[in-house]
Amino acid sequence: QVWQIRLDVHLLNHDGNITDAASVAGIVALCHFRRPDVSVQGEEVTVYTPEERDPVPLSIHHMPICVSFAFFHQGTYLLVDPTEREERVMDGLLVIAMNKHQEICTIQSSGVVMLLQDQILRCSKITAVKVAEITELIQKALENDQKARKEGRKFGFAESIPNQRITAFKMESAAVDTSDVEEQAGEIIAKADPPSEVFANPVLHTPGTAQIGEGIESSWGDLEESEKEEAAEEESESEAAAFEREKVETEDSSTLRETKSEPIVLSDSEEEEVVILEPQELPRKTR
């Protein structure tokens, strides 16, 4: 049988570098935790209450502490423990976990920066110094907590809240000087390289198309060779059809003129009457 322990980290205030803060909080919580004392006699297991026996701490061999490094301008500048604003503009991040014996537990690199061997060695040396300082602070805080508990004094998380040592969801406002922002912007623009040729207005090559700068003329609206042949055939067919219609109309008009020159005589066999009609008076069906 074993004890099952789960560690949850809840963020009260975020101002950057959550990894380092969570690692310190997690290792301190595990060092501060006490489990009930247990005795085993044969197959009989006895778990003692805190009143019967003092709880015992966990067996922690070392304290791995994370130290984060932010890189700017492709690794030219190095910054330890970046804030939330600095994390927004950094090019890469390197996290090294180490104990006070200078044993590296893990290394994690992220971002778009390709780090060199010398940079990693420099970060590892800085990590060794920071881990030694943080481990000393952790051990001192644990000793003070244990001493306060033996003396019956209040100590710990609950006591820190009324003393305003924990600013949960609270940050003091800070004034930002913006008087020389325009001057700084002017200096940056002056030092920057001049821009390439700029076209203020778009160049219009073909109706309905536009592009910025000089380039290949757009071919929109131009017909392909096959489309041109089809258009020519359709045009010739339409001209032929128009010519045929004109020819038929001409023949009809000439026939009408010939018929109009002589009257048509119709006879009625029953009444023996002869009727003479002019061509314009004939019904269309008879004509």
C-alpha cells in the first residue's frame, strides 16, 4: 500500500514567469506537507491520528528549482525572470531546472531562437547561483514555520492575507511618463533604413484591375485564340443569316409588285357572278 498525493497549483495573480513561481510553490508545498504516521504488524496496518502521533514529512531527496531566461534580438540580450509584458515581446525562452548540488534536472527551450553552447552554459551558471539563493530562502521559511507552530503562533498562508503579503488580483497603479514619446519615436525613425520606392497611387493597367507598383500588365479582358475563333465564326454566321433574311424579303417584295400589276378574277359557280378584286383587297389566306 502507498500514499497517493496530488499537487494542484492555483494562480492568484499573474505577472509573468508562471513556471518558476509554480515550481517554487510546488516544492515548498511538498516539503511543508505532513502525512499521518503508519505502523504495520503482519497484515494489520494502523494509521494514527495527529493526536496519537505527530504526522511525518515526505522523503524529499532534493529540491529542483526552475529558472527562466528570456532572449531578445535573436539571443543578443538575456533576461532572467521575465515579466508578463516582457514575455509578449521575447524571441525565445529557456527554462532550466536544477538543485542546489548543481545537478540539471530538465531543460526546455521554446521560441524562434537557436541557442549556442556558450549561451546555454552561461545560463546554467546563472541558474546554479539563483537555485542556491532560492533553496536557502525555502529552507529558512520552512524553519520559521516549524518554529512558529511549536510556539503556538499563527504562521502560513492564512496569516499572510491580513498582513497584505499576498496581493490576490490586486496590483498598484503606476504612472507612465509619456512626455518624450514623440522624441523617442523620431529618433527610432531617423536611425531606421530609408524605405524603398513608394507608390502613392495604384497603377491602373486595364479597366477593372489595379496593382501597386510596376509589374506585368494584367491580361484580364483579353480573349484567347480559341475564343477569338469562336467569336469570328459566330459573327460570320450572323452576317450570313442577316444576308439570307434580306434576300427573302427582297424576293417577297418583288413578287408582291408583280402580283399587284394585274387584278385577280374570282367566279362563283352558284350565282354566276364575277367579282374583280384588287391585290390589296385579297385576304392573306387567298393570297
